[in-house]
Amino acid sequence: MKWFWQKTAGPQEPPRGVVVEAGVPPQERVDRLPLPEILFARHYHAFADLPDDPELMSELLAWARSPDFLRDLPRQSARRFLARAQGAAGSVEEQCLTAFFKVLHSEITRRMYLEGARHREGVVGIRLRLRDPATAGSAAQALVSDDAHGLGPGIYPLNAVPENPEPGREHPFIIQIVTKKDLSQ
């Protein structure tokens, strides 16, 4: 209840959406989400249920780069996109778009988390752990067990964090910040 007593007077809009879960407070949200076109294209082409349609790809990229994209959960975002969609987008099923938006949400929040880690003092890298070891592919399993940088298994310096080894699928890792203190223990 301590938070209640520390509130300032006046109207305040509470933070909402998946961005909050990614640890990005409203005042630090970006105007343009960190989704390079090449990364988007990699996932788009690997996502087997989407048609090879440049117009649809362009519309989806613009939608996924809008600052409001992370405001909604993937299903809500898919519904909003389809309500505004024209042309080839109208032939895509809501479930398909929801699954694709889950992939994009995981990539964008991952990049935002990594960017935040770069600004924290004492951070030396990121440790990758598998969300679901039973279903993880061999490439993902190799990334969590490799000690490619001498920091320990699955630990990567911030400038060498690997990309998602399974394009078109949600990122298979839990990402944990590693500090100098963590390495000394």
C-alpha cells in the first residue's frame, strides 16, 4: 500500500501493455520500435503460413513498427490490423497473424531488454536459458551450452548476443542480465 500514499495529485494514466512487462517505463518508450526490416523479413519469410506478398509484408512491417504495436497483446493487435486491412491482408486468418505477432513481440521486447541492459552499470553480458528445453531445437540447445566467450555456458557479451536461431518462431530463450558480481561468484 506504500505506493498508494506516494502517488502525486492529479490524473495519471497507468502504464499498460506488453511493453510494461518488458521493463520499459512509459517515459522511456521509443517512437519507433527496434525492428530492423531485415529482421522482420527473416521472420516473415520463415513463417510458413504467411503468403509471399510484398504488399502484405510492407503493411505488416509498418504496423509492427508503430509505437502502439506493443500496446496490445498479439491477438488484439491482429484484430485491429485486420479491421483496417485492405488487399492481400484480408485473406490472412486472425490465428495466423496472432502467431506471427507473438514472434514479433518476442523479438522486439528482447531487443528492448538488451538495449536496457547496455545502459546498466556493471553488466558484462546476457545469459541464455531455454524456456522449454524439451521442445528446443539443437541450435538453441547449443547456444545455452556453449562457452564461446569464456564467460560461462550460455553467457554472451552484449555485443555478441546471438539472434533467434529459429526464424519464424518465438525466441526460445529466457534472457538474464549477467554482472561482474555474478561472474565472480
